[in-house]
Amino acid sequence: MEAISPKDRRILRELARRKLELHRCEQNQRNLKDWLLHNTFRGQRPMIHLEMGTFWHEVIPKRLQCEGELARDLEGKLWAGFINHELFGDDYPISGSFHVDNWHTHTPFGIDIKAVHATDDAGNDTLGYKFLHPINDLEEDFHKLGPSIDALNQSADGFADAARTVFGDILPVEVGIGGLYCCPTQFVVHMMGMETMMISIYDYPELFHEMMKRYTEDMLAYFRFLEQNGALRPTTGAQTLGQGTWCFTEELPSAKVTQTTEVWGYLDSQETVGLSPAMYEEFIFPYYEIIARQYGLLSYGCCEPVHMLWENSLSKLGNLRKISISPWCDEEYMGAALKGRKVIFHRKPSPNYLGVGAVLDEDAIRTHIRRTLKAAQGCTLEFTQRDVYTINNDEAKAKRYIELIREEIVNCW
């Protein structure tokens, strides 16, 4: 493991102290309490989070002062744990620890899917990429679906040890996983492509069911693998949960967990938006329902319009506590469906209002947010702004965006 210089050590220790101070500050302590009240359906206001990961490159690198590669990795992760509080004024919960993710690996069917990235003129990878699909015809290639592979992942141990050595006396270092994360149809599309998936459902319905059945059985075996190897950690506080939110709850054990039914989990199926609700119910939902039952609590959805699936499928998930209301979702329908229910209306506003253009269209933003506030009356509402890939290097613009949401909450909630 790379050595950390005395200079870099001083920088990291100061940042760790800064994070701890912000964790203890009055505003953050209120936020932590509000997140728990919110997730247990006792909150008084909608919670707001601006997810920074997609425009990290405009915020974090210019603040890094460390020189060593390992030190810069630690420094970036420390900054990410509190910078929302300082720059944007959202409700990001600053934890009193330094968390290191240590996902163990699950390779469905033993297939390692390769991707090819587009490059710019300098030869650097860009956002554009494509997968090299190993399955081109489900019937002809079915033999390629081998046993899934589960493996221990100890890659985080060295990173955690370095953090403990440098600033562990200031911030406790925790290694583990947050909420469980599973997106079956995402893997299917990566493995065979969207067109082949759709054609397979039509041409080889029995084989498609067999593939999904095997995937599900192997995923359950992976969950048992996590249990047997002591990989699970409580998910009742500021642990991450899929799609820009956190795990705060009183419904799950907070001291020790040994089963997946004692932690949060996440599912989505963006790739099946081209299926009718009836086809989703027949070919996808039975397997999702089995996986969902392995979780203690469930957060569902990303960009897919869940209103089409609500009545015949998603409403049957008894442990569902959060559901994504994406820009393509019928807000009014879902507001009526969730009114009075213990399922959080997890709104994902359109990223265009913040990410497109150098100047905010404040009137358009207010109109967009007001519609959500009206649709979600009687629901427990949460905003996560995701998929913003640039803020035009204007941090004040992002802060003003959050202020506009807060103002509309005061005016309309």
C-alpha cells in the first residue's frame, strides 16, 4: 500500500476534523433527526438531496491538495461526505464516520460482460459506450449461461486500513455495504441487448422464464453467501440506499444483522419500459417479487414510469417503502395511489432545469416543483435531483436551485 506523506497526512486529518465538526453541528443534527422522521412517516417537510456524483469532476478535483494518489482518493471521499452541506444547502446527512464500501462480487451466469468506450481526440474515454453482448440468440446461446460466481472482495481492506492509520482516531472507519442492490433486467440487457431481450420474450417465452428463474435462484444464493460470510451491516441510519437516498428507519435491527431480511434493498427495471403492464406482470414481476421478499424493506425504481405497473404489480410488494417518481411518471396518478400509504413519493425532478444552460429559468423550475407539491399532497414526499452531468462550473447556480425548491415547499406544502 502506498505510503502517505506527512504533508498529505496533515491535510487529511484536518479534513476529518472538519467532517466531524459538521456532523456535530446543529443543522446536521436536525437533518439526521428529520431523515429518521421522514423515513418513518412522521416528518413535517419534504427532504431534498442534490446528487453530486455525476458532476463530481466540477466540484471535487479543484479542492484536492494532497499529492499522493492514495491520499487524493481519501481526500476526495472525505470531501464528498460533507460538501453538499457547505455548497448546496440540501439535506445531505453528514455521518460521524468514514465509510468504505466493500461489496463482494456476484457474476450472474459466470459471464463477464465487456464494454467499449468512445474516446475523444486525445484518446480519453468519454461517456459514450456500448456493451459487447455475449448472447445474440437466446436459444442458440443458452448453453453459455453457466453457474453464477460469488467471491469475497477484500479490495477495500487496504483503503480502510490507510484511513484508520491516518485519521481513525478522529473519525471511526466502517467497512461494509449499505442497502442491497439488484437490477436483474439491467444485467439481461447488458448481456443480450434490448432488441434481443424483447425478441426473446416473444420467440422463446419458456427459455426466458427459465433464464429469469435461474438468475433469481442464483441471486438468492448470493444473499446466502453474504449472510454466511458476515458481510451484512445494519441499514438504519445514513447508509446509502439505491438512487440517491438513505436508509434511516426504526423498522430494522440497528445493532447486528445476520439475514438479508433485516436490511434495506433496492430493485429497478428501467429496461422493460417497452413492455406492456401485462407482459411485465408475466415475465418480470414474479422474479422481482421473490427477490423483494429477501429484503427487510424495499426501495423501487429509477427512471421507469412506475404508474403503469402500480395497480397489477408494484402495489403488491408488502415491504415497499420508497418508490421512484421519475420525470416520465404520471405524478398525479401516483400521488393519488400513495396518498395516506406508508410508501414515500421519491420524486426525481427533470435534470434539465439545473443541467441545461448557464442560467436558471426560475419560473420554469417553480412551476415544475409546484406540480409535484400539488400531486403529492397527502403523501410523504422526498426530492432527489439526479442525472445532472454539469452545473456549468457554477456552484452558486446549484445552491440557488435548492433554494427555489425550499421556497416552493414553504409556499405550497
